[in-house]
Amino acid sequence: MVESIAERITHIRSNLPESVRLIAVTKQVSVEAMRAAYAAGIRDFGENRVQEAEEKQAQLKDLPQITWHLIGHLQSNKAVKALEQFQWIHSVDSLRLAQRLDRLAKELSCTPNICLQVKILPDPNKYGWIIPQLLADLPELNRCQNLKIQGLMTIPPQGLDHLQTQSLFEKTHELAAEISQKNFSRINIRELSMGMSEDYNLAINAGSTMIRLGRIIFGERRTTGADMLSNTT
Ligand SMILES: *Cc1c(COP(=O)(O)O)cnc(C)c1O
């Protein structure tokens, strides 16, 4: 494994198709390490907690042109802050949350970029729509005028082998195509937010457009098993 954060980023980048956006996941990562990533060209940062992101954003104010991505479960009482701080919310995981974000976005006069988080396989440790429920909710989601619903996001359950993971990413891609065919005027799924340190090559093979990489850039997090299993806030 190559040594510095900059070297790791350069190495990962050199193998990425142009169509893939690299989001550096910086939960539990220091602002110094984030500055190193920025210096190496990273402009997309992903955080899973609103509060942690707020503190870091204050410390990184001098760095222009960062796009902030919320990738962790959003509690409804933090929705306003999330809209103020993030340009992308990948973890919209229920109709209720989408409708709340839509109302608040109108009040705040913003138009957040949204991914709908889906569970392709049953997984009690993760948030997200199961497929039939998502399909049933699409007409209501299409009424959320202030949201730019642009993508699907998924996190595979723990313990899948490569083939199972590949198949899960392919199913996510197929689901995106199925949704597009329904021609909802305001749901324009063109992004697939999938792929983390362990599986991003499989995700890219299946058409991912946004990979979310943490450990492979910044090293292991000091973390609990429970944190790894879910993307809970
Ligand atoms: C932590 C996290 C990542 C990054 O995971 P790594 O294994 O460190 O690459 C990506 N997506 C979500 C939703 C996460 O919570």
C-alpha cells in the first residue's frame, strides 16, 4: 500500500473512469488529513453526521469549492442544518423524510441534490427503502418540487462475497433504469452512489458514478462494530 494520503488519492484516481466522482469520506478524520486530501485535488467530502460536518466546515472555511455530501442517516430534527450545510444528501431513506426536506427546502429557498437510499437485500442494520416500497412511493416523491432527485444510493449488507456484491450493484443499476422508464417529470436518476473501500471496483463495473471512499484513503477508523454496521447518525 502506498504511503501518504496524497499518494493514495493519486493512485486511486489513476484507475478511475472519468464518469466516476470520488467522494472522500471523512467521518472521524482530522481536518489536517482533510486539508491533505484537498491539496491532492479532492473537492467532494462525505460526512455521516451533521454536527461533525458543521465543526469541520467551520475549520475549513478558507478552502473554496468544496461540495459536501451527507451520507449518514438523517434525523428529522437535523434536516434544516443538513440543508444548510450539504449540497448533496445521499441518505434520503423514507417518503416522510423526503417530504420534510422538500417543505424545508422551499422555506430556505434551496434545491438540494438527493439520492434515494435503497436496500436491495433485506438488512435490519441499514436504513433505506425496500424496492417495492420505493416503487410505490415514486408518485409522491415526484411531487417534491424542491428536491433534485438524481440518484440511488446503496450500501451492501456485511458479509457478501464478490459475486453477491456485484449482483447487488447490478440490481441497483437495473432499478435505476426501471425508475427512469417510468418517466416521472421530477425524478431524473442519473447517479448511482455505490462503492466503498472494499468494493468500489465492483461498483464501478456495475455503473457507479459516485464512490464513497474512507479507509482506503485515510486508513482505519477507530470505531466500534456497531458503527461499521450501520450508517446511523
Ligand atoms: C463510512 C462510510 C463509507 C466509507 O467506508 P470505507 O469502508 O471507509 O470506504 C461510505 N459510505 C457510507 C454511507 C459510510 O457510512
